Amino acid sequence: MNENLYCTFTALTDKSGKTALRLPDDTSLSFADLDHLAAQMAGVLKSRGVKVGDRVAVKVAKTAVSLALYLGCLRMGAIYLPMNTAYTQDEVAYILGDAKPSLVVFDPQNTDMAPCPVLHLDAQGKGSLFDALGTPDEEIIGRDKDDIAAILYTSGTTGRPKGAMLSHGNLSSNARTLCEAWHFTANDVLLHGLPIFHAHGLFVAVNMALMMGNETIFLQNFNAEDLLTYIKDATVYMGVPTHYVRLLKDPGLTADSVANMRLFISGSAPLLPEHFTAFEERTGHRILERYGMTETIMNCSNPYEGPRVPGSVGPALPGIDARLSNKDGAVGVLEIRGPNVFQGYWRKPDITTQAFTEDGYFITGDLAEIDNNGRIRLVGRANDMIISGGFNVYPLEVEELLNRMDGIEESAVIAIPHEDFGEAVVAVYTGIEADETALKTQIKSRLASYKTPKRFIHVADLPRNTMGKVEKAKLRLTYKNLFQD
């Protein structure tokens, strides 16, 4: 049996004439159109020497053509490797050096170097990749459920990015489970304002829509005004907390403006209870909050039918087991087992082994509580990871860069509550007090902008415990009101 994820997208494989993507320029692609474009992409990849299991690294804008590139990789058995468009040259160089792709696709204006052939695709879906499209390759290569479909790079406590290997079975099982849990049907219209270099936008939203064969309004990025223009024609929206905060600031968000909607979903960062309540009061909709991560896609969700509890991410999804490391009912590290859990870290077998318990549970590193009803509440992250605007920021990566700067002795990077971003990156440092603007400029030249601290705080000493470890919890408590009016 062919377990290729592409085969689960039946509206594509059946070449349905139904609209698959509705684009902001008032054009659209049917599922048959999208399948044809994906088959052309597969043909281009093969003509450039890409083979089954080869990596295709991609750092381009979100377009229908770039989505077809993902689908083309699936069709011909290549491994799709999307990169955040905000990554700097240093970040891209590390990933390409580790993943060793056979082909890279960049924006024509991109200045990153690549150790392999490069094709280009711009924000209009044009470029040398588009120009190379020709005869479609109709073959869909057979894949087993454990064969790798995609690699997403995510950092950890070491600060070095790791490639999480997601299989065809991981992606198909999770999308299928979510379609059932959230009552997706072919009659839904998904309003898509997320990036597709991220698990949320690609492996959740896109895969679900393609699996069910429903229409997707495919916006290139999030903009509250644009979203409210198209939302009258949609039934489902998936966003990050920042999106909901910005929607709440727009007077155009009313119960009437979302009268056609049946479901709002939030994830990738904590949704503050006050924003949950404010959204319900304004629109009559209770946002459905869920929890996932790069290595596992989606783990748990508040119910579609039943109480959606602010501050909770709900129970584990069907077929997925969740438990705490301490086994005594108190706060512990959340551990996950199920068909959604990734196949390991690319070229890092030792780190992969350390990431799992002896009986096969993935150690998430997130601290949580589980109540008597199985509802999970996240209370922190064991590795101090920051989620700002839906993107992961790993403090050590920023700290190592800061600590190399002249005059800075030591730094501690922490998360502080922020109304817009959920969490803001803040750096507390010792040494010579530096100009904040100069620090930001230096960081932005080496790291993606979302990793750049929003504030730099100079102190005489960092708080430490008896073992000499910096107590970040004390810093977070000290500066918890930093962004309050």
C-alpha cells in the first residue's frame, strides 16, 4: 500500500474541478490545477537530479506556486525542508550545511549562499523554478508510513538547530485526527493567514484542507484588515494569539462580521485568558486552543463540543497518550506517545535517544499539569524556550551572541508577557552598559528579527542559586510588568 501523504489528498488525486485555493488577486486554482502544477514541480525536481530521499531546502514567500513545490516533493519522494524567511545568512548556512540538500529554492533577491544547485521563486510565484515548469510527471512514488516527508529545524537547550524528521505517517495520521476532532468537512472554507514554513500553517492547516478537499482562501500573510475582508466567506480560521490580539484592536471585528464562521482556533503560543474572554464578548465565539510542537505536530486540543477552558489546551487527542514525568500528579514535564511523534533528529542519533523515555514517550520539555478530566495546562517550559508571535526563540542562541559582544560579561534572555506577541524576548545583562539601539542592530544582523530582544536591561549582577546557576524565574518575576501600560 502506498502510504505517500499525497495519496490522502483525494481531491487532488481525483483531479477535482472544485476550487482548492482562492487567491487575493481574485484568481483561483482548482484541485485539478494544483495537482497539475505539483506534477510539473515533480518533473522539474527529477530533471535537476533530485532523487527519492533527497532534501529540497526552500526559503521563499508564500504563494500557490511555493505550495505546489511542497506537493511536488511529496509526489516524487523528496524530503521537503522549509526555512523561515526571516533567517539570516548564518542560520541558513548552518541548516544547509547540516541537511546537505540536493537543491535549494530561494527568492531571486536572496543573498544566501548554497552548496548545491539553486532555483528561484519570487513573491509573485515567478522565477527560474516557474520558468522551468514543463511536462508533468504523473507518477506518485510509493512511500511507507515511516519514510521521511519533511524536516523542520528546531533548536533546543544547546542552542544548535536540530532537524526534526516528520514521516508521511506522522503527517497523515495527525491531519486525519484533527479533521475528525474539529469536525472539518468538504463544505468548510478555510481562511489561511499563516506562513507555510511553519508546522502550524503547513502541516496542520494546509494538510487538513487538502485532506478534506475544502476551499482555502490563501492570504500571503496576516493583516487584520485583509482578514476581516475575507472572513465573511470563510467558516474556519487558524491563528496565533498575536492575530487575535490585533483583531480585537480592529473595530471591524463584530459578531456580524464573523456571522459565517463556525470555528476559531489558536495555537503556537499561549492565549491569555483575558483575550479569550474579550474575543467571546465581541464575537460570541469561544476560541478553541490546542497544543503542539514541531516534533509532534498536534498533541491535544480543547473539545469542539464541550467546555473550552481558558488557560487549558484540553485533553490529548484520540490515539495520543500524554503523561507527566513525575507520576505524582504535581507539575511535571509533559511526555507524549503516538503516531504523530516524529522519527528523530536528522543525523543526531544520540540526541534522539535522549529525547525519548525507555518506553517510547517523547520528552517535550514543557512543564504541565493534568487535571482529573485529563485537561492539560501548560505552566512553563523546562528549557526556558520563548514563543513570541508564534515563533520559537531559544534563549541560549541569543545569549551566546550577546556574550560575545564587547563589554558584555554575561546575559540572561527571558520571556516577559506581552499583549501583542504573547511573550516578548528580553535580555538582562551585566558588564558595561551599552546603547540599546546599537545592541538591537548587532543582533538583527546575525539573527532573525523575531529573536531580537525587545528590551535590554543592564544590571550589576544576575541572581544565582547556591549552585551558581542564574535564576531566570526571579528575573521573570522582577520584570513581569515591563510591557504593561
